[in-house]
Amino acid sequence: MLRFDHVSVIVEDLDAAIAFFLDLGFELEGRTEVEGEIVDKINGLNGVRAELAMVRTPDGTGRLEIVKYHTPADSEGPHHWPANRLGLRHICLEVQDLNGIVAGLRAKGFDTVGEVQDFAEYSYRECYVRGPEGLIIELAEKITSQVAD
């Protein structure tokens, strides 16, 4: 293996998903549409027409591909699975000012899956946030021990 390149997230509302990740601090690299025989063969589907956006972390170490399949359409729609559901369930972002980020997301109609908690054993404040279409994003802020006076 040479390197980790990206994770792909499939969504129904591409613009809402892009806005959500930009609110979390990602930067938009670009958008494009893909279709054709090669795309069909890679996906194992017929008649694929998809629009995608690539976003990256500000430090450039991580990328996320956000994809909207126009055809063939998913007939089931998004599921709001719990955090313990088998399969790829969430991505984790290290952030600063977790409480401020959560407050900003709540103001936009998003909320935590559970509670914001200090995980002292690992020196992190953490929570899961449920984004558009049931996406679960873990937010983790490095915390330092408070020195007693």
C-alpha cells in the first residue's frame, strides 16, 4: 500500500452534505459528474450517473468523497442506524473547541447521538454527531489535565 487516499460517503442531498462538512472545517477540492461504461464496471451497476464532491481536511492529510447517485437510484433511502451497527459506521475528526462546534451544529438542526463526554483515560473530549441522512461523525478534542492551584 502506498497511502490512505479517501473515504466515500453516499448521500441523497449532495449540497446539504457538502455544507455540513464545510461547517466542520473541511475545504472543497472540487465537484464533478461521472458516468459511462467504465464507471458502470467499477460500480458493478448499469447506467450509473453520479455527481461527486471531494473535500479535504485543512492540513491536507484526509479526504472525503461525497457522492450522489442520480442513476440507479437507491430505493430504500437513508437509515439512521445506531452506532453499534455492523459495517463502516463513522469517521472521526480531531477538532478544537468541540463544545462550540456542537453548539453551531445544533443551531443548524443537527444533534449528538449520545452525550459529550470527557474520556480522561485517553485525554479526549468526545461525542458522536448525527449529520445529514444519518451520517455519524465522531468529534474528538484533545484535553489536558487541569493543574490544581
